[in-house]
Amino acid sequence: MSIKRGELMAKLSDPITMLRGIGPAKAKLFQALNIFTLEDLICHFPRGYEDRTRLVQLCDLEADKPACFRAMVMSTPRTSHIRQGLDLTKVQVADHSGRLNLTFFNSHYASEHLEYGREYFFYGTLSGDFTGYGMTNPVFESLDSPAVTTRRVMPIYPLTAGLTNAAMLKAVRQALAVCDPPAEVLPQAVREQYGILGAEEAYHIIHEPGSMDEAMQARKRMIFEEFFVFSAGLSLMRAARAQKKTPPYQNTDLSAFFAQLPFALTGAQRRAINEILADFRKGAPMNRLVQGDVGSGKTMVAAAAAYCAAQNGCQTALMAPTEILAEQHYTSLSRLFAPLGISVALLTGSMSAKEKREVRNGLLDGSVQIAVGTHALISESTVFGHLGLVITDEQHRFGVGQRSRLSAKGDDPHLLVMSATPIPRTLALLMYGDLDVSILDELPPGRQTVDTFLVGESYRPRINAFIRKQVTEGHQCFIVCPAVEESEGLSVKSAAAWADTLQSTVFPDLRIALLHGQMKGDEKEAAMAAFARQEADVLVATTVIEVGVDVPNATLMVIEDADRFGLSQLHQLRGRVGRGSSKSYCILTTHNRNPDTVARLKALCKTTDGFRIAEEDLKLRGPGDFFGSRQSGLPAFRMADLSFDLGLLKQAQEASAAWIDRCGTADSPEATALRRRVGQLFQRAEGTMN
């Protein structure tokens, strides 16, 4: 079905194939950009703009700088057939300040529409050097034609192969012509207070601004709206949580638990535990994040919470992102709780059907008090007798929906999430705005400091000698590469090729293992488990080892092409060593001699404070790359950028908090539209996890 402009009004939920020129084949190109409906299309915002409104003289054109100019055609266009599939059209244009040669490739339009003696507006980029300058394939329009490609502010869209900017703009125009843009979600008072455009005006202007100032005003509106919606969503979640009630824990005496520990807790650990106990006594479900650097002792804090839950007749579910990490938690917690008479069970996908059935029976009848596992914990067949506490480890690996599905297995259980990824406060406000936060800012006594060094390729013999020295002394080594396989366009070490080189030529007498993200799940688990059992001396891997790997015998981490990683990711990788009693080291290698890059990497060598590193990383890389991949559960903002828009974030948070306090859950059209938009935003955030 196709519609003509003005023929009938469409709905935002209608498919883009309703538009002229978008059939099944073209629709697939749009779908590659997650554009399926008219709303998706209207909300596919420009990534930037080109200001083509300012006209320059030919003499003022600058090389490699696009510009718009008015000129007369001074010669009849001549087209030459160079070879099959390549025609060249050349023409000379001029204004009162000079002349310029234009070249068009395979452009019948240019040869047919450029006329000798007529003036046109052109837009293009000057190229060349002292031997001569020219311009290739400029766009042009006659003086009496509408300003479509010249004399206007041109939106530049995110695209995919086969889809042009002109095709995207044409489709967006059609969509805006046949349906209303998304409904207004910002209250009028908020718009007036912060100088924000209305929704209908902003959605039209952002795609077709009359000036750069208009474009920036529309962009401000969209950024403010995204922050407002997300902040309001968190406020609504908090408000809903405040309405829930749960019986307060009566027994919060942990003296027996503390007496069982082989070490004294840090002040930060005790502070976090006291905050958790206070939550348990409130009579409302706890929603708390325990955030701490690598080795700060989050697991012991979680164990204390699980002990308290057991003392009050409640079960605990601890969900980890990998089977290796789940098994490590199971081993340590079983050892800790056995003398206290508390039963701990492991539940993972790789267990046999019989093993799973036995654990699930124990969860149902209550004989299993603490269940440690992976996503198997949220499967429909896993039922708890009395789930009172949900713990998720490495929280940024799970979305809001995943932890909600686990919580749904109990009657409003307490929720405790843990993260070893230090997060700047500005980012934490968005990632964990619905949670109370406990920060572990102390390391337990005896925790190893990992010495970090930055070296160039000339140090390779010394690096190899040091690897052999560590292995000879009975230790193990990690070597991390930025790529899985070799690529012509990427001159970095690949894990597969480097592992092969090390085994065949450098260390033929050592046991070299390989681990990367393209391996099947059971293959990855097996490789990591074998390394943990000391069945390999050196593990060559990608960043798949960044989280959830605990091998106390590993004392050396070599990170190849370290400039390819963010500082926070490097810090996480470094945290894989120094987990035992032996001195540990991290070596960063790079070919890059850029002063800023070298200074960034040297900063990592000078500090082990993950929070300082995270703040610096956010400034340098922005939140999109903060974790090295899009599985962080960050809100899927279309326009907002935390690297630059912190001022608007603060304003939007203040505005949403005030509006929620004043209006609550009113049934106004704006409130209804806001709740719908909140659901969409959280759904997109959840989609990045899968």
C-alpha cells in the first residue's frame, strides 16, 4: 500500500512501506538502522548539520572545506567516455572573483542541466594543490529553483550502505506530512521555564531547520526531553517502590557471621553492611547498589546480606553473568557458609537435567537457602519457596528487565546489585538512578598493587623474557589482544594469530591457550576453567576476560595495542591479576606515538584508583564507549551525549523531580504520553543487553 502526500493521515505505528518509494528492498535498508515504523523514522534524528546558507566568492574557497557559491557556466559541458562504466563531464564556472573547473563522474544530470551562460548555486569541496584546484561532483540548483540542496541548513543523518542522505530526508519529509509527530510529554510550565520548543515545532525543525540557531534549539529540545523522560521514569520507579511493603527483618545480628570470617572487614565494608541492614528493617523492599573497585570486597558484603536473609527464613538468589564467575561465587560461599549450617547450591545452564532438577526441588521446598547461578535462575522452571533477596553481580551486564524477572520470583524481595566497574557520578545517575548506592572506597589489607608499565615494540624481547620468568616461577600470564582475527584494515594484534605465533615460534615449550568472544559459550567456559585449573601457562584472549575471571595464580597481564582500549576497560583487565599473594604486573604495549594517547596510557600507570580513571575515561571517550561495548544497559539515547550535555541533564532532572512531586501520576495527556515514552526508552535500553 502507498499513500500520497495529503491523501490520508497515517499513524506513528504504521510501517514505513506506506511511504512512496519504500518497498520491501528499500525497507530492509531502513531496518538496518532500526527504522520500522513512521515513528522510528521521525525519531531518526540528524547526527549533524551543514550550513549551506552562507555564500562565498570563488576566490574565498578553501581546500577541503565545503562551501556554497554562486557562479555562471562559462563553457558547454563536455562528456568523455573513459571506459565502460565511467563517463567524465567537465565544465568551467566563474564569478567576478575567478574561475573554477568542475568535474562530474557518471552524471547525466549535470551534462543535461548545466547550460552555458546561466547562473547556478553550487555546493561542494575544493580539492587540489599548488598545481591546480578543482571541484568534483558538487550539487547544484538553478537560481529560480527551491532551496533543496543549496542555500539551506542540511541535516546529515546516520546512514547505512545503500541508503543516501537525500533518500533519508525525503522519507522523513513524507512521514511528517502524513502523520503527527510524537505527542508532547513536557509540561508547558517546564517548557517556559527552561526555554524549550514545543514537540510539534521541534520535530519539524530538527529535520528542516531554517538556520543553525533553529537546529540547535530543536536539538536542545530533544536532549532535554530524553533526560526528562528518563529521570521521570526513575522517579516513577522509586515512587512505585515506596508503595510496596515487605515484613521487616527482625533478626539482624551478624556476630556469628563476622566470627566465621578469616579476616577483618574494612570500614567501607562495614558501612555498606550497616546500610543494607537498615534497609532490611524498614519494611520496604531494598534496592541498593554496592559499587567498588576491583578487590574491594563486594562479595563479602553480599554474603553478609545473604546470611541475614537466611536468619530471617528467606532465600537468596545470586545471579552472575558467566558460569565461571557463578562457580567461583558458589565455591567461596559454600566454604564460608558450611560451618554456619546454611545450604548453598549452584544452578547453571551446563548442568545436567538431573542436577538442575535436584537444585530446583531444593529451591521449591526451601532446603536450598542460597542459589548461585546464571540466567538459569530466571527460567520459568526455577521456582523459589520464599525468595527474599536478589543479588546480581556485575550489574552493567544485566538490564532492568532481567533483574525484574528474577525479582518477580519472590514477593517483592530485596534487591542488591554489585558492580566492580567504577562509574563517574554523572553516569551513575542514569545507570542506577532507581537504586540507593553504597560505595566501597577501601581495599582490604594485603590486596596486591599491580605495577603497570607502558612500553613500545622495541621491548618485545624483554616482555617475552618476563613472561617466561613468571611461568618458570610457577605462575600464569594473560595476554589480551584487541581483535579476534587479522584484518587488512586494522593493524593490531589478533588473538588467534598471536596465540599461534607464540606457540609455534616464541614459546613452543609452554602451554598456550586461546579464548575469544566468537567461540561458543561452552567452549569459552571450558577454556577459562582449564586456565583456572592451571592446565595452561599463557592465555591469549580478547576482552572476554574483562569481567568475572578469578585466577589467583596469574601474576602478569600483557595488553597488546593498549591504545585501542578505554582507560576503564584497561583498568578492568588489569584487575584480573594481583588476586593472589604473589607480586603482579601489567604491561601495556603500543605503537602509537600520539602525545595525547601516550599521556592517557601513562595516567593508568600512575594510579590504581578506578574512580579517578573512570572520570578521565568519560571525558576522553564518552559513555557510548565507556564499557567497550553496548552491553552496559545505558539508556539508548538518540540525541543526548553525556560528554557534552551535562548542563541539560541537571536541568531535566530538576524539572522532572519537581513535576513528579507536584503532579504525581495524574492522568493528564502529558502524563499519559510521558509514561508511554518512559516505557519505550527503557525498552530500548533493555534491547542493548541482548
